[in-house]
Amino acid sequence: MRKDLLNKVVFWGVVFIPLFTFATDWYIMMVDTTNWSGIYGTSIALDSVGIPHIAYCRYNGPGLMYASLNSEDSTWILESVFDSAGVKAPRIAGIYSSLAFDPKGYPHISYFGGGLGYAWKDSLGWHTTQPYPGAWIDGTSLVLDKYDYPHIGYSVDWTDTTALVFHTYQDESNWHTEVVDTIFTGSPRNVTMAVDRGNHIHISYGDLRPGYSGLPGRGIMYGVRNEAGEWELEKMIDTLDVVFTCFERNPCLALDSLDHPCIAYESWDTLVIKGKLKYATKLDGSWNVNIVDTLIAGLYLSLDPLCGPHIIYITEREPSWLSYAWESDGVWHTEKVCWVGGGSGGVHYPGLIIDDNGYAHISYNKMNSHLNTRYATGHPEVGIEIEPELPLCTSLNVYPSIGKQSVKIEFTLNRKVMANLSIYNIAGQKITELVNKERDCGTYTIHWDIKGVKSGIYFCRLRTEKEVFMTQKIIILR
């Protein structure tokens, strides 16, 4: 895969950085530099206008934190949501967070905070409650139903040998908690939930007991809550690895546009100590399983607007990389996003969301420097290599113009094609569309008027039909 990375140029107050050509580069930002911020997972979501927000924990600080990207100056606004002082295990309250937005644009967060915690924001500010007072909550997954009521999945170690998978939800009367299933204590459970168009709640989790050869557990479990409020559970059948030494763990669940369940998970062979990243979908009553990559630990699944799966996960033990996989036309593509430390244990449950323009937004923590919270964004489609014998675009160049009033953009097409040239901000929102029409073979010059544009980071992106060929990053300094 070829990368043409050029030196940045500063001229007349505008910085132009050609970002990538026929390859993906990721723009990475520091969100919180506090030591041990982001421990035990981060969660990312986009609000109604596409701005990314992140929920995470400050281990030695105020507990649950909430970060919002200010797209005007590319800085992060940090808020303390739940001060963990005085609660049981105070330093780690706020971990295992899960973030979702309601249609009004208000955030909702589930988390561990001396039990199951739930936070929401409205016009008066942040509010918190404790729907379930368990001593230790292992993971949370939050979804809002069509009435904007929260549903939270999680697990609790119940005895020395068993744990319970819980579903806690709110309705017009109060909070309710029900047991979904009983599993082995010590299972890497990673409970995840989703809600379909019929307002049914779906759940996935792991059930295994590592080290007990006679009690392997059931592997990946999947279920849906029916109209009667009963859970219909089943084991996800992995037909690729049927040997006894293989076990599955850490499932991540999403639903496609037709409400088919899609699960990404780890499959380990304990004899050869090798793991695989797998992706399973259920169609016509049967599970279809594909191998995506080899990995060590930690993943999160999201589906893009065209129902193509995108997965963020951790590869390699020494060193560890935050890696990204996506599927296009039945083929999986993988790439490394960021080096995250000397071991997979340093990254805890990264978050991923795909926006309407196909941009990936990722939240994660990095092991070095005692963990810190970070954000990465990029466009995965450009990571698919284009056959060199059929290039549609040969160049995309950006030049500053005299007087800081406009930016000159030149691009060349090798044949007649539908072309789109647009400017996006750092949050992936389209600022302006400069070209959106069929163009003949040739070189074109376009001027972007920046008189009313604020300082910040922008992306000039050239698309032809559904493919992205070239992108340049522009930093405007006033």
C-alpha cells in the first residue's frame, strides 16, 4: 500500500499538510493526560450534529469523566460527571462506562461506581443514580429504547464458581433488574447490548472457565428479549474451530440494517496459544463465521451506515498495536492505527463509532506514561488499495492564496467520472461542498473561500462515486 506523505508548508497563516494518497493515516489527539485516565475502558458516541464525545474514568481523580470535542478550535472540553469520593473502591468509580445519546442530544452513561451507576444530562446539568447496588460490576453496556428508557447489561460475580448476567432497565414506573443467565465466575464476559427497530433488546456475552479442562463453558452466548419479557438464549455456533482446546471470549454485538445480529469475538487455541479475531452474522437461522485477523485481546464492533462491519482491536503482545479492520465487498482489510504499549493489558476496551460520512472515531487509552485517554479519527475506505493500472485521480494539491482569503485546490482526473470535492472539520462534519458533478478527464482548479472560516483543522477530500482517493489536511491559523 503506497503512501505519499509530503512536508508541511506554512504560508500566509495557513498550514497545508498532505495527509495520504491511496492509504489511511490516522489523526490522533490527546484527550486527557492525567495519569491512569481511561483505565478499564472508554466509550465514544456522536451527538446529533456528529461531534464526538467520550466517557471514561480518571483513576486517581474525580471518577467518571466526560469529554466533548470543540470543533472550532480542536480542543477537548472535560467535565466531571460523578465524583467518586466516599464511595466503595473510590479510585476506580467510573470505569466500564458506556455512552449513548437520546434524540434531544443529551448524553446518558452507565458505569461502575460502588455498584451500577447511571448518569444523564439535561438542561439543568448532570444527574446520577444507582439502579443496582452490587459490590462489583463487571462491564456495562447501555442502549436507549424507542421511548428513550435506558437498558443496561452487565455481570456480577455471585459465588466462588458462578456469576450472573443482569439486565437493568427503567420504565415509566421505576428501575427493574432481572437475571438473564448464570455463567462461570472468571469468564471474560464483556456483556454488550443492542436494540432493534421493534424495540426488542438483544444481548451477547461470554461463558467459559479458563484453566478447567472439564468445564469449558458454552462460549459466546446470544439472546433477545421477547414480547413477554422473557430471554430467548442460544450459543453462537463457531463452525471453523471445533477442537476441544478452542474457546471463544469477549464478544461485541451490533445489529445490521435488517436487525440481524453481528458479533465480533476472540477465538483462542489453548494448545498453541494463538488467538483469532472472528466475525459472525446470523442469517436464516444459521451463524456464518469469518476469520478477520489474529489478535491478543480487546475489541469493539461498530457497523457503518452501509452495514459494513468495522472493528477496533489489539494485536501483538510485544509491542501492542491498536488495530482496525473493515470489510468491503466480502474482503477484510486490516491496518495498525497506533502503538499502545508493551502489552495488550495496557489498553482496556477501546471505543469505536462510524459516522454518516464513513469516518471512524475511536477512543482508547495508551499504556505508556501510566495510561492516558486519546482520540483517533480517519477514513477507512481510503485504506483499500486502488489498482494502479486504472487510476481515476492522479493528483490532489492545495495551495495558499494571497491575502489569506481563499485556498486554491487542484485535482486531476484521468477519465470522465462523477467527482465530489468537499471540506470537512476535525469531527468529520462536512463544512462545504466545492464540487459535486460529473467531470471530464483533465485538471481542475477550485478556490475555497475561507474569509469566514475559523482557525482549526480541516480536511480536503476528493471522492469519485463511493471511493475516496485523496485527502489533504489543512490547518488554518489566524
